[in-house]
Amino acid sequence: MRAFIISTDESAFQEGSETRARFESYGKVIGEVVYIVISKHPHGNISVNRYITIVAAHGRWRIVALFRAYRIGSRMKEVEVVSAQDPFEQGFVGWLIAHRLKAGFHLQVHTDVGSSYFASNIKNNIRFIIARFLLPRADAIRTVSERVRTAVVRQFHAPLHRVSVLPILHAREDTGDDPAALNLKEMFPRYDSFILVVSRLEEEKNVALAIRAFSLIAKSHPKTGLLILDDGREKEKLSALAVSLGIDAQVQFVGFRSDASRFFREANIYLLTSDYEGYGRTLMEAAYAGCPIVTTDTGLVGSVLTKEEALICPPRDKKCIAGHLSLLLENPKLGVYLAAAAKKAAERMLSATAEEYILAYRDDLARAMQL
């Protein structure tokens, strides 16, 4: 198979990155693959091996990078399938390229485009319109959860037989016997228990909800700390929110940590407050690490994690989240029960090997050539 795949993950240009390793593993199974990475920064084109080439389509303005991606793709020869990793701007460029090259058109949907919270701003309203145009026209569609597949079929009228579910592949990290394991009580001696948030600090992740919910229980749990890992454009705003609520002494912005899996193992609760998720990778990481979960009803919730494995709230329900946090802090045995059940669910979900996943990914791309 000769495939052309459009991505925005600039870490593909970094030697040793997870993305680069994943790209390298695809070639021998899929065939010849050209990855076009839409980026803000110029990168040299990379021939990873005889199967994989990574090409940068850069531009200070996204529209410029997208135009360059189209120009590069439209000059390709003998391409059998064009795949885009979202049904929005990338997807539209992919559709144009596939039409020009008379190749199969494959779309990947990683976010919950059917969520009532998705089209909450002008940018996402435009993206919603693009998705409504593209999804019925794709030869094959890969979604990352049953929730997303249902939305793609029911709300965007994509033919059911063209839509598959292939969750995200990620490593199962077991740091239980790691001599360098974290001791959160040594790092943050003022706290006896820890609520963990691991999330990009962006609007749709609604970390503000986590801070507001925590503020409702902070006084009754003065020795509990809210640890927020990762960074993003909302950081200053969120920090100011913690100060305005008078809980800044109990909220710690830890920043990005490559060893986040160790935090999952040490925390008392993992909290996810996103308005919408297509998959919810951190939910699986928390579950696999044996950390009790409080989450909004997004992503894998309902299909993989149910009320038997996690405490679940509607999106934006501050009081529900605060109540569940208090319940787990005051009933550690409940947390042990939920964590054990969630770990079993995660182990079932993550049972496929990397080789099996790559074969499934190849077959999903090939569906676009057959339909």
C-alpha cells in the first residue's frame, strides 16, 4: 500500500519521540507511507527508513501550511489512500488531495464532534460544518470510541459500514517496582492526600471546573492538594481563579511531566473534567495505574468505564464532582474497589499488542481503497 497521511504532530521530527517510534513501526506493515506534518515551524524532511518519509508543511499562518500540504500532496504519484487525522481543516485538504489523485479517502475522528459542547465557539462551529460535509463523503472512517462512532453515524449521516472503532495505542506502563517511584508526600509535605488532574490547559478541557469543584470541599479537607499536570494557554487564567477562590495554597500547577504515570500511582483520586473527549487517554492511564477516578461523562465513559469502575458526573456539574471527591476522600475503601474494577477494564482495553494494533490500522486504511 502507498499511503499519504496528514498530521499535525510536530514531535514526529524529534528523534526518540513516541510519535516517531510509532511512525517507524508502521512502515514494514503498511507499506510506503508519506506523512505530511502541518506545523508552525520549518523542519527538514526526514526519510526515516525505506518505507517512511516525514515532510513538513509549515507556515506561520495555518492557512499557509494547509495550502503547502495540498501542494505537496497533489504532486504525489501512485497514492492509493489519503488519510487525515481529523475531519476538519486537515480533512478538507485530504479530501481535495484524494479527489485530485483519485485515491481512497480515509478520515480519522479523535474528538467527540457530536458533543453539544463541541460547537461552542466560532472556530468549532466552522469545523462542525466542515465535518458535516466530509464525513458522509469519506470512503472509510476510523473513530476512537463507540461514543464517537455513534455520533458520526447518527448526527453526521456517515454510512455505518464505513465507520470503525480503533482506540488509541499507548504503552502500558508498570512502575510498581520502580526504585525511582515518586513520594508525593515528600514532594508536597503540607498535604496528606492528592487529587490529580493531567490535562492540557485548554478551554475544552475545562480544568476551571476542577478548581471550582475543589473549592467547595477545600475547607473541609485542608490537607488535600489539587495537583495539575501539563501546560497550556489557560494556565494564568486558572492560577488567577485559584487565587480568587482562596484555595491557591491547595492548588499546585506542576507543569508537564514525562513521568506522569508515577503521579497516577501515588494520587488518591484522578479527576477529569473535560466538556468532551473522543477517547480520554488519561482515563486509561489512571485506571491501569489503579487510581480511583472521578470523571465527566465523556470519551470512553459508558462503553469502557461505567459506574462500576468510576464515579461519573454530567459535564459542567460542579456540585456532583465536589460530592464525588468528598465521597472518595472520606471512604477510601470505595476507592480501592473502584480502582480494582477500573484496572481490570483497562487491562482488557489495552490487551492488544503493538503488532496487532498496527495490523488493524493497516486494515482500516485499506478499507478506503475497497469501498
